[in-house]
Amino acid sequence: LLLAGCAGSGSTAAPTLTVESSYPLQYAKQFTVDECTGGYELITIADSQYLVVPQGAAVPEDLPQGTTVLQQPIENIYLVSTSAMDPIISLGALDSIALSGTKQDGWYIDEAKQAMADGKITYAGKYSAPDYETIYSADCNLAIENTMIYHTPEVKEQLEKLGIPVFVERSSYEPHALGRMEWIKVYGTLLGCEDKAEKLFADKVDGIVDILQKPAAGKTVSFFYITS
């Protein structure tokens, strides 16, 4: 895959990207990452593509239509998809999140609750009714949503009009539990800590490899919980 830009007379040529390899995945089926020359990375999720541009690097011209450009460093994230919080915390990148689509008392993760109590993360409205003024004034440069955003496409459109890229994750669609866990590699790619993400995932898999090698018991189980 070549993504080439054209340069006019007297201008600086836009970078040309060549996909060198695909990020090896063990269990995940809902995303791919193509590693390109110059440190650029192309994330594909369903029919959406996101080009991660290294800090200080130029954005290529003439990208395929619909490609969302994510310029590093990615900061002041508006996090709506709650499933992304745990892997981001595991990567030591909680400070990259400035805004939440979940109120403080709605979080089941202590670190998230504490960050909101300390004023480090601000509630900015749920996915269907975000506080655009708060999000814009926070200099947010990425909204991480789940597929619920497709029920309110006007919200996605408005965020993008404000210059805020919308990243729609699909980890809940993974058929394998370790596939959902492997999404930590996506966040490692976005936040520039791929090596740490790779090691964290490998360590988790190593910890249960003996269980995975056991023959299936042929039994099923149901989980229930009761809320107030």
C-alpha cells in the first residue's frame, strides 16, 4: 500500500508511506495495524481507518477518503468507551484522559473514580449528549467511543466539525476473551507505548497458558448480578 501526496512547485513534498509489515496478532479479529515507513501506523477497524502520525511528522496528503488522522501526542482524551479505561491505566497513561462520558459514581475502576474526585478528569456528558463546550475548551484531540455512537451519528459529526477525531473501538465484538484483552495493543499504538503493551499482553497470556492448554470441560456457565 502506497499513500502518496503531490507537491506543487516550490512546496515541500508530502511524505510517501509504504506499509512494511502488519502487526502480529494472536487472538484479536476486530482490528489490524499496518506498520509503515517513518513510524506511521495505519489502524483498520471494520470499515474505518485511522492513520497514527508520529509527533513532529507531516501529515501525508491524498490519503484514502475517510481516513482519520490521529496526530501524536494524543492528549486530553474524551473517553466514552468504558472498556478502554483499564488498558489505558495498565499502560500508565491515565493522564492522557481529561474527559469522561461516565460520571464518577458510575466507574467500577478505582483509579478512574479517584481521578475524577481529584478533578483530573471532568465529566463531559454521555455519548448521546456530550458537553461540546467543555470538550472543545479542554483542547481535546481524540474521542474514544464504542459502537453506540452510531445510534447518534449527529454527535460524531459535530465532534468532527469541532476538529476532534472520533475513534470507534469494537473490542466487545471479539469472539475470544484474549482478543478483547489484545486491544491493549491498539491503545499502545495510539499512545506511543507499543513495547509496553506487547509485554503486558504477553505476560497475561503466559500467566494462563497452562489453563489454555487443558482440554475443554464441555460445560457452560451463566453469570448473573443484581444491582440496586
